[in-house]
Amino acid sequence: MSSDDTPQSPFHNGPADRDEAPQYVLPLVVHLEKTDPPARTDALRTAARAVLTILSDERSTGEGEWAGAMRDWEDARIRKVVRRARGAEWRKAAALPGITVTGGSAEVRVYPPIPLDGWPKELAKLQVSGTDLDDPEPPAAPDPEGPVLWLNPELEMSAGKTMAQVGHGAQLAWWELSDTERKAWREAGFPLSVATAAPDRWRELTASGLPVVRDAGFTEIAPGPTVVVEGGAAFCTLPGARRP
């Protein structure tokens, strides 16, 4: 599932310039076998960690081989597209340049940004729909040591759409941090949690000054907030206090 228009880099072009710039997309592929699908919450966490992993990879910064594509992507409207693969499709997708991030039950591969019309054939034929996942057991409570990506309780989104949204949230959090904070979070393996906020808590979070993902409304849902990122006690501390 694609997700457009959010977040927007605070370091690059303004809205008009972003529209005029060449448009890129960050591809993510979730490994989704029929007989052994990943748990939904684990897939969401893994997708968010995958985005952070490529943002922090040395190939994405400075003079790295992916750095130009990453800059072009951040200079335009930031798009992420999540597709699914199984069997031979997954093996072919895994052979392309990228990074595979593994969670408890989920595998997500993230690739350097590509032009909107420049998908490799191995990824272009993968399905966007069909990424509906369940949690076989109730997810554990969020870990206060790391950040929490809080989902809007009023929205119903496919797993693919939600993976793109939490990826946006992770990216917003990354932009808020100093180099020292980024290094500590990366070295810890990017611990984070994903949970759906209670309605009262959601209203509190959206008014707190914390980073908020706002979807453009092109797919599945109307425009509006989808994710709020609350900082952790040890990693990815963010402006705005964590509730005692």
C-alpha cells in the first residue's frame, strides 16, 4: 500500500518546490507466506525499524552509493509503498540491493528510493493489496524505554497502509534527534513499540506538540492524522513530556 505526502523533511524544499521536483518512492516489501504470516504488530514494528535502518545506513549518507537517491526522495514529496512477496517472489526481491530487517515473526526488506515510474521488474509485479494481518495473541504493552508509535483509534487501515504510516512516524522521529541520540538508538537496534491509542489518549497526544503523521488522503482514508510519536525514556526522547 502506498502512502503519500507525509512526512515532509524540515531540511529541504517547500511545498511548491516539492511538487515540481522529480518524484521518488521508498519501496518496502514484507515477506508474507500463506501458511505462516507474520503477526500484524510485529510487521508494523519491523517496517518502522526498516525505514530507520536505511536512513542511518552509511550508504544513504555523505557520498554513499544511495545518498543521491535519498536526497532526491527527501527533496520531493515523501512516498513509501509497501508490497508483499512469498516464495520465489521473495527470493528475487531479496536479491536486489536493499536491507532486510527481521522482527519476531516478520521480515521486511527496504530499498533505496526509486523514481515513481522506475520500479525494477522484480518489485513492479508484486501485489500491493492483500497485506491484511492479525495478531494471534494480544500485543505486549509498549516498552517505555523506547518510542511509541501511537495509531489513531478512529481509523481502519490495511496492514500495508499502516506499515507505511508507522514508517513515516519513525522518519519524523529520526529528524528530531541529534547525531548522538541517533547513534545510541541505532546501536540499541532501534527499539520501538506500536500501539493503538485509546480515544482520550489520542486527543491528548495530538495536542501535545509531539510529531504527528498526517496522511494526504489519496488511499484508504480521508486526510488527517494517523500516527503520533511519543519519545522513550532511554531512546529517541522527543519534545513533549511522556505521561507519568
